[in-house]
Amino acid sequence: MIQVKTFYAYNDLRNFSYLIYDDKTGESWVVDPFEARPMIDYIKKNSLVLNGILNTHQHFDHIRGNRPLKDAFGSPIRSLGNSEYIQLNPDFALESLATPGHTLDHQVFLLKEKNLVKALFSGDTLFNAGVGNCKNGGDVNLLYETTMMLMVALPADLLLYPGHDYIQKNLEFAQTLEPENKCIQEALIKVKDQPIENRRAEKLGDDFKVNPYFRLNSQEIRQKLGVGVNSVEDAGELERDLFIKIRSLRDKW
């Protein structure tokens, strides 16, 4: 069976790194390593075999642990093309998916069981209750297109494994846009009562209820921002404008 071990870095950027492994064969892959030492210790303690290292993008905090892991285990740093597969075992595979926006070369990894998507390792494209910024080599228009593509293409019951723990701040920002959204209120209570180490991966469908970038049809958000209320503007362009405005507000918040 495929397992996912989450590693949280107690740094200002609040990075998450992931070890994906088969608990029968011991074969494993690392995604976006920040701190290598805890991952090296865990791999050795559990007699795992590190087959390779994957990165969603090339920002330093997502590749920081690459070299120490490669030196420790001789494992390659893999660069995948769009829709390229890594077979984990007969039933499970990882598929890369191009998701430009946060950076132009950003990609995510889909964990699939017999072609059914079970989890998303989203890097800095998609966070709990938010999306990535475009400050360091990104394009907000591409990020909008990527976000809409993910919303349509992915099943609501998949588990989301983002690149950072920004959930509380993202929810607090979302609440400024939708103060009457009870799902946001409930999610904030849950997050504040739950230590990061004990936090379980959330389903994407739960994010649809609280993430403002997925909620561009919300009348409360539109009225709050004065965008698209009673508008006859093309729906797609209206949503793009609203997405860009929300991202700009979050950048300054």
C-alpha cells in the first residue's frame, strides 16, 4: 500500500515536504525536500529505498534538500515532462501535470490508483484555502487558467498535499471576503484547535467551500469587491478579473 509521510519545516515559510512510499516493497520518492536530515533519518530507520527526488518547481525552499538526499542515497533528481508517469507499484502511479502560474515551469504530481486520482501534491500552485503568488517569475493570468483547469479536472474527494502551511492565514483572508460563509468560520475553529503535526490532509471538495479563488461566483465576494454585480460582461473575463483582484489583495494583506 502507498503511504504518504509529511515533514513540516519549522521555518518562516512553513514548508511541507513529502515522502511517498510503498509499505511492502520499501520503495520511495521524495517531493520538494526542504530539510533533508529528518527525511534521511526516516528513510534509514524504516529501511526504505529512495528511488528519486521530485520538485514541483525550482524555488530554493523546494529544492534545498535535493543535494543532501542525493549524496546520502545516490538517488536521481528527476525532471518530468507534462503527463509523464512514474509507476510506484502495479496499482499506484504518480503523474506529472504542468501547472504554470506561480512559476512558468511549475508542475504538480497526481497520485493515481488504477487511473483514479487519489491525491494531489500541489507545491505552490494550490494551498488549503488559497493559491500561490506570482511575485517571483510567475504570471497571474496563467495561474487563473491553471486554477480553473484543476477545479474542473480533479475529483472533489482527492487529498490535497500543498507546499506550505498557510491555511490559517488564508482562511482569515477568505473571511474578509465572505464573512457570512459558515464553512470558513468552522474551518478556522478546526485549524486553531489542531497542531500542525496532527493535521490530516484535507479533501479538495472541502476547499471548494472556503477557497475564494474557487468561489468566483459568490455574490458576497462580488459585492464585497464591487466586481461583476449585475454585470453583462463575459462570464470568463469577469471571473478572471475577480481572480486577479483577489490575488492582488492577498499579496498586500
